[in-house]
Amino acid sequence: MTVHLPILGASACVFKEGRVLMIQRAKPPVGIWALPGGHVEFGETVIAAAHRELLEETGVTADLSHFAGLYDIIQRDEAGAVSRHFVIACYGGLWTGGEAVAASDAGAARWMTRGEVSRIEVPDTVAAAIARMAEILKL
């Protein structure tokens, strides 16, 4: 019997001067704007993965001491069966250093106002994480 388990990921919701750091994915789903993030490696803590992915994808460091939540991404095939299931742990906080430059899995990296984010297509989970982190940070 085949056992299917969710894949654990981590993301970083970072704010600087009221703007949130967004990346445009260079890997599938290509072109989607999202928060920096990726897979948690075996033996790595989730918070360490969020810091690593943030730095790898954007060159930015941040205080990621706040937890925005867990977000499910469930993909289905044409028949409706679950093909992939990701659980993303989103941490966030304020920028501490680095220039936002796209690297690794990011095709672009940009600081955006929440208004700018609302005018582009982002997954519901990304919008929810940004709203939650803005609430936590009282922005």
C-alpha cells in the first residue's frame, strides 16, 4: 500500500517600511507571485528553513519571530484526486538587512504595498498570510 504524506514547507512574510517582500516564482507554478519560501529539509527546523529560503531567494534577512499560521495547498488531478499536498508554515516580521534581489527559485523579488498585492493574482493562502502578519505587526 502506498502512503501519501503532505510535504512540509516554510515561507517568510517580511515587511519593510509598510511594504511586503514578494517573489515571482521561476519554478512551477512559474510566474505566480508569492512569499519567499520552499521545502523544509530533513533535520532542519521549520523556522531555520524560513530564514534559509528567504536569504537564498532574495538576499534579505529578517526577524521572523512571529507565526502567521499553517496554510494547506492541495493540488488535484483532472479526475479530482489529490495529486500533491503541501503544508506551509509561515513566519514573519520586519526586515533586518540585505537588498531584495531575485535568486535561487525566484524570477523577481519586489517590495509591494498591500494595495499592489491586492491588484495582482496571488494564491488565497498568500493573501491570508500577508493579512495575518500585517495584523500581528499592527501595520
